[in-house]
Amino acid sequence: MKTEEIKRIERFTDLKAWQESRGLVLVVYRATQTFPTEEQFGITSQMKRAAVSVSSNIAEGFSRGSMKDKVHFYIMAHGSLTELQNQVILSRDLGFVTDANFREFVEQAERAEKLLVGLIKASKERM
């Protein structure tokens, strides 16, 4: 019987939750390129900052020494993800996001959220 090698997580970039949240940043940046120019400092900026905040908080949490601090930052990342989900819905309502971009976002956000919630749960269990 062949045993699978378990890869040790040594850097924040090894975290699947970070990898999927990074993908979310790319989706948001591509989608907002077509937003109205007058929204550059409005919802466009808000969405970009929220998307970057998700991956940044995961990265920062990974580097923290205590599990309590890690969980705090992972929860902050989840809050930023929820904020971003709201902003994408509003953008769709305002006609800024195409149906295709909306579906791409929802799928990427769901992947990131599932992994992030799992990371939070696993981290809490280690407290």
C-alpha cells in the first residue's frame, strides 16, 4: 500500500485558504477594470482593499505566535471576505458586474470561504 506524503505547511503561501484568497484578488482586479471611472475612488477601491485584506490577514495570522492571535486574524479575513461579497452583490445590482464576472466571483469566493472557515475551525481546535 502506498502512503501519501503530507506536505508540511511552512509558509503562509502553503495555506490553501491563502491561495484561494489570492485568486479572489485577481478576480476582483480583473472585474473592476470595467467599472465606471467615477467609481475609481468608490466601490472599486473598496472592493480591491477588501479583497487584498482577506489574503493579507491570512498571511499576518500565519506569522503570529499564539493560536489566539492566529484565529483573530483569520476571523478578520473572514469579515473582509463577507464585506467583499456584499460589495459584489451591490456592484451587480448597479450593473457594474457582468453575469459571467459575478459567477466567477461567487465560485472563487465560495472556495476561499470554505477553506478559510476550515482554517479557523482547525486553529480553534488547537487553542
